[in-house]
Amino acid sequence: MSIVFQPPLIKGTLVKRQNRFVAQVMVDNDKHLAHVPNTGRMKEFMVPGADVWIRPATTTGRKTAYDLLLIREGESMVYIDSRGANQMIYEAINRGELAKYFPVVKDIKREVVYGNSRMDMAVFDGYYHHLIEIKCVTLVKEGRAMFPDAPTQRGTKHIKDLIRAVEEGYKSWLVFVVQRQDGTSFSSNHSTDPLFSETVKYGASKGVNLLALNCVVDTSAVALNDVIDIFL
């Protein structure tokens, strides 16, 4: 499943990340404000002077006229919009592109409330309900994709809810979408958030299914690519 960038993206240069949600981008000697659709730190590649690609905003009344979607890190293109991970997995399941993991799909819903959490989606296969939580991954070091790039209490809470769901008879899934192609394996980022890392391991031991995929990214589109190995 792919997301095609329309209208075409505009190349610029990152001036600085002004705050979590806004970046300054230079295009043809004009400075613009762009929305950053990802609350992660991304400090490894979101640096002044980086090549970036922005898209004109589709809604009016915003303080930012653009969305920042792509950043180049070395030879790699990174798609940073965290909303894209959910969209790609949803469409891939609907189209049967993940039939190895979800062979029968009778119903699929997004933004499903379970306990005190809102899970990204739920799939019903006619017998089991599958609760799915999806994480957007942008950090890669020496080919190893890692999540998170900042401590995430919310992420740990989601895993605990997935464990409880397994105990109540659900199928639970934690899916990591690596939004770049150079991540050829995945592990949780223990040095950044040891509690999240240990909770992932515990969840896997209790029956939470783990899945990681990387993406092909260029300036025209981003698409799910390969299932990659997970190292706990």
C-alpha cells in the first residue's frame, strides 16, 4: 500500500525546528513555517541545513502554510508523518496485503476504545477480535530501526493494555512501521526508554504479537516494503 504525495512536494532546507510542532523551512530564499506531523525528537536528522520536502496545507486558517513530510538523512529519505503508518496498515489489511497475519477480515475499525486506551484499530476475523496498536518509527542506527526516540509512558501503557486484552481472549498486535528503507531490522530503544523495552519483551512473552515493516520512500510516494526481523 502506498501514499502518493499530492500535490507534489516542494524541496527546501531546514532552518530550525522552532518547537515540537513547527519548523522553519527555506524555499528559494523565502522562509516558511511548516507543521511537523510527528512529536518525536528526531534529533539525529532534523538538523539545520537538512534537505526537506514540504506540501502546501490543504486547510485554511492555520498558522503554518505547509506540512513537513520528508527529511533526508545521508542517503536515506525519512517520511516523518506519524499518521501515515496507521493509514498504510489499515489499507494493507483491507486489501489483503497482510493476509499472512490477518487471513480473514470480516470487519475493521479504527480508533477503538479498549479499557483506558484508544487503540489504532480492531479487526474481527469471524472468531477473534484483534486489537492493533501501531508505532511510527523514524530512528535508524547502522541498519537497526529503533523505537522510541524519546521516553513514552503512553507507549508503555498501550502495551500493558494489549497484554490485558490477550488475557481476556483477544489477539493483540504491536506493529512498528519503519518509515524509511534503510531499517533492515528492529529493536526497542532500551537506552532511551528501558521501561518500554522491558514491557515489549514482557508483552511478547504473554502473547502480544509483534510485527515490523519498513518502507520505500521517495519524493513522489511512500509504500510499505518488507517485513523485517525483530530483536528483543
